[in-house]
Amino acid sequence: MPVEAPLSLEWIAERAGPSVAFRGHWAEKDVNLAETLATGLERVCLRIDAGSLTRALLREKSIVRQFRRRVHHYLPSMSLPAQSLELVALMQHHGAPTRLLDWTYSLYVAAHFALKHASSRPRADLAIWTIRPDWCRDASKAACGGMTNPPFALWESIEGPEDDRMAGINLLSGELPPSIWPVSPFKLNERLTIQQGVFLAPGDVTQSFLWNLAVLPSSTEAELTRYTIPRSHSPEIARTLYRMNVTETTLFPGLDGFARSLWFFPEILSQGG
């Protein structure tokens, strides 16, 4: 897995090329890379099961069940299938631990989240990961070659609620080999649309996201790259994103997003923004 020091965001865009998804996070020396590419479900299981993922599938079923039993208190008019991409995406959207990992097709949205995550860690630099979702899908499809009932819904186009439901059933079945699936629900919520988001989901949750990726057929180090931007560049990047209107206000519509955007306002002012 290459780790590169970019000259600018534009340089990353040129190197990454088309059809690439980005993920913004923090980077620190001597920190396990798997930690920055861990799903919420993975982090929860590692914390409560003494560093093990062996019970991750059972934990996931329990979490999904609890969400379905109680979500009607908050969204009384919404009816969701027992297993669907829409259900898991809704859980992810509201902060529940799921097997989904957030990525975006926008480099600048990823840069915003890299800036946000790094700002909460005093010694962290900014990290932007890149990967090709189409490669993930094709390699994962190849990994399923020996299955009696292949998960067709995970690599075919989702054209409606029934396709969404079948993809969710396949993803949560516990029968998938190690794999990484790019998925989006049929119904896109406002935040996912604005952020140009896409989810990557491991097929085998008893192993880490990074391990699922590493064992895919034809996997090469070039499929996943991390670009590390020194923390000292944060004010410049904050100013650039502000001028492009990529802020908490626009990425998270509403008063909460606007209020959170003010965390970066002093940096922008100090740069003459």
C-alpha cells in the first residue's frame, strides 16, 4: 500500500485519476493503519470482545434488531424491510455502528473530513485514502466464484426497493467470503447526495476491513493509497475549502452543521478568509 506526501489537493486529484473514491481521516506515526480504516462495527467489537472480531456477526444482528425495534419512536411513518441497504445506510447516517465505511467521490469532501478528524488529535497529520470501487466490486465478485448461491444483488445495478432489499440480505447473510462491496441504497438521503457518498462494506465481518481487502483476488498495493498532508497545511486547506463552500454548513444542512462549521472559522480568519 503506497503512502505518499502530496504537493497539493490538485496533485492528489491528478495522481488518483478517474473513478476513484476518497476517504479523509487522520494519520499518526506508529498507529496501526487498520485503526483508521475500521468500520464502526469493527471498533465496537474490538472494544467489548477483548480485541476479537469472532462475534462480530452476532453483534451486528443484535444491533440491527434493536434499531428496527425502536426506530419507529423517532421515525413513526417509515417502514423498512428487515434487511436492506436502506436500513443499514439509515443506521450509519444516524451514527449506529455498522459494517459500512464512509467514502466519497469528491476529493474536497474527503479533505474536509481529513481536516476535521486531524484537528481533534494534537499530533495528527491529514490523511486522504483513495481506492477504486469498481475494482473492489469486480475482485469481490471473483471471490464469490465458488458459491452455490452467488450474491448477484451486490454487483448488479439497484433499480428499486426490491433490489435494495436483496442486496441487504446478501450483505448481512454471514455467508460471504472476504470481500469489499461498494454499495449505495436505492433511496439516497440528502446528506449522502450532497457529500457524493458511497459505502464500502466488508463481506466477512469476523475479519478487519483491511484484511478483507488484502486477500481479494488480484489484489495489488496500488489499489489502496494513502496521501499524508502535514498538519501545518491545515489553515491553507481550510481556507481553500471555505472558498469552495465545502464546509460543515453545506455538508450537514441545518443549524447543527452551521454551528460545527464555526470550529474552523478562526483558522479561516487568520488566513485572511
